[in-house]
Amino acid sequence: MALIGYARVSTADQTLALQHDALRSAGCDHVFEDRASGAKADRPGPTEAIAYVRRGDTVVVWKLDRLGRSMAHLIETVRRLEAKGIGFRSLTEGVDTTTPGGTLVFHLFGALAQFERDLIRERTSAGLRAAEARGHKGGRKPVVTPDKLVRARALLATGLTVREAAARVKVGKTALYEALASLGTEPAA
């Protein structure tokens, strides 16, 4: 049962020394690292660390934000580790999923993150309903306006193709096809 460290800094000019020292002091046998923004989805360090660890090992980070791009991403990563029988420990926050208390704390983080996502979804939905009640329609404005549709239909009547008519009224061919289909008017390609 090994402790495997993961360290990350956001830019090339930052140093990993503090994290390395803390991870080595915690007993990590091997430390994987990245010099990349936490927001980047493609970071090789966590992928390599997760591929390296075996059942019974523990992935150790200096702080929670070193491993996950967001709380949801961190929870997803730790759940994948748990499913493989691998523990997770964050030195700064004192989270250790190899202990019952640490697992409880981590699952509380997960519940709070889900609660936050649900609140955001609820507020967004309420905002859209309120805007709709005031006469505002949510979503993207249609690309093919009624005026452009009238002009495109007139161009089609002169024998132009949908592609040519769409180019003249400055809309995409697919958008024009969809607008025409919504009227029940589908010209030949």
C-alpha cells in the first residue's frame, strides 16, 4: 500500500518545491506532476498517477484544488479512485478517504456541490420563467429572421438553390432549410 503524490502549479515560472516537500514528508513514494492550469481538461499528471496506482494505494495532494478542475470534477475523480479500491488524501484540508471520518467529509463536499448545482439550475429556471412572463423569450435569437426568410423565398422563386439563396441573405444553408421546413416549404436541394 503506497502513497502516490500529485503536484501541480499553474504556470511554468511557479515552483513545485513546497508541494514536493509536503508530499515527501507525508511519505509519498512517487510524485506525478503538472505545470498547467487547473482549468485545463488535458493534464497528463492525474491520468498517469491514476494509471500507476494499485488497489490499496492512496493518491495524495497538497490541496484539493491541485487535483480537480472544479468540485464536481474532484468528486468524480475521487469516486473513480474509490471504485478501484484507491484512497485519496489532501494534506492541507485533512481529507482522507481511507478513514470513515474522511470519507464522510468528502461525501459532504459532494452533497454540497450537488446542492449548489441544483440551486443554480433552480435560479436559472426561475429567471427564465420571470423573463418569459415579462414577454422576453429565452434562448438564442433566430438566425433566419422573418425578413430574411421572405427574401430567401423570393430568391428561391427565381430559381436559385437553397445554398445560393442562403449565401445572398447571409445565413447558413442548414438554417434556411430548417426555417423553410418549419413553414412546411421544403424546396429541392
